Amino acid sequence: MRAYGFTEIGGPDKQAFLDVPVPQPGRDQLRLRVRAAGVNPGDWRVREGSYGHHGPTVLGWEVAGTVEAVGAGVSEFVVGDEVFGGCPDMVGGWAEQALTIASFTARRPDAVRPEAAAALPVAAATAYDAMNRFGLPEGSTVLVNGAGGGVGVPAVQLAKARGLRVVGVASPAKHELVARFGGIPVAYGAGVEERVRAAAPEGIDAVLDMVGGDALRTIAALLGNRSRLTSLADKPLALELGGFELVRDRSTAVLTELARLVQTNMLDPYVTDIRPLSDAQAAMALVEQGHATGKVVLIP
């Protein structure tokens, strides 16, 4: 079976097309004929060894496709179902066939294209988990630090869908994007505190950070209740500042709700680049170098 991944831990030069066996689903797993697979920053971190995979390893965290085989203990899905979900151990999706975790897989509604569904399990689901954990009442204000990125874009939309006001800190090039999805754009850099206070004079009730470091320290100072602070980029600093480490809810229920929000036009997965699997190297480079302006998706 043709797939794309890496041969050993290292840089982009370790990436390659691989000939691998068709995977067999184990307990709580499904095998899909892949129709679309998402590309994420986590993919190149897997290649660099951050998640314990040493290669040869097929890359890819999230996929949409047709169920071809069902593992032990799975009763919710049958062969032929159109589904989307997360891959076991965060690898395996960039292939003609791939495994998903059945308990982190959902049916794909006809109105949600495979390319859109494949973009949901990582970034959008992470943003959804953060908003759930914040538990803010309608009318509250959440600050998204890194609002123009892969998690930031769905975070802005999911916050708006809950009736929250959103201040989105982003580079000026991303301000139109933040505003398009209902956020109040604010520029990074010196003076950001004053700009945030001007955008939200009533104060900030929660912070979702994708930047870390000094930028996180500065933003955290604007938050009275640090228990509603989390960072995906700098978890130790978030804890030091009184925040929490986000624990992911990798469940069918989360994915089902995200698909519903896409179906009702309350969430745009913002897929801006769809490429064939044969172009996986360029797709990875686009994400790794930070040049992607939205979600990148591969089509086997």
C-alpha cells in the first residue's frame, strides 16, 4: 500500500513515500479507505521524534473515509459508513487506507465534504475542548492569542457560536481573517496590553494561547481569574501563571457536534489548500514553514 511518512527521526530530508502493509484494525479501531487527510504542525513534530515514533512511520493525525473493516468491540459502525476521526498514536493517515480510533470517530453527514471533515479532529476539536473547559456564560469575553492560526481560526468561530465576544491577537496580515469570523483583531507586539484593553474595556474572562513565552506572560496579566488560562504552545508557563493544561476529549460526541456546526454554517473548517497525496512533501513544507493560511488537506 502506498503511503507517505518518514524513514527515521530528523528533518524534511527523512520524509519519503513508503510501501507498507494494509493496516488491520484492533480493538476500538476502524480501517478506512481514505478520502481525505489533514496536515498539521504536529506531523512534522512526529517526524522530529516528539511523540516517540522512530520510523519508518506513516504520517497523518486525522482522516475522513469509508469504513472497510471493523475491529473487536466496535458496534457503532459498519462497513460502508462514511466517517471521520483521529488516527491511533497520532500517525497513519497519509495513506490509501488508515486506521481511526472508533471512540474518536463520527459519521460524516452528506452535507459535510470529506475535505472539511478531515480538517476537524485535531485543530477544531482542540479549540472546542478549550471552550468547553472555559465554560463561559454568554456575553463573556475570551482572548485568543494566535487567532489567525490552525487552532485560532476555529476557536474564534466556536466562541462566537457560544455567544462570546472574541479578541483575536494576530499578525496584521491575519486581521481580515479574524474579523471575517467575528473576532476583534488586535496586533501582536509592544503595546498589546493597551490595544486589548481598548478592544475589551470590560475585561478578559479567559485566554486561549497558541504563542507562549513573553507574549503569554503579557496577555496573562490582563486576566483576573487565571484558572481560565491555557496554552497549547507553552504548557509549563501556563501552569506557572495559574492556568491549566488542556486535557483533550477525544470522543465521538465532540466530532459529531463539530460536524453539526459545519452543517449549520456555524463553523468553517477553512480548508484553503487541497492537494493529492503525491504532493505530500510540498504540503508538509507549507505547514512546517508557517506559510499555510488555512487547513491543508491531502487526497489519496
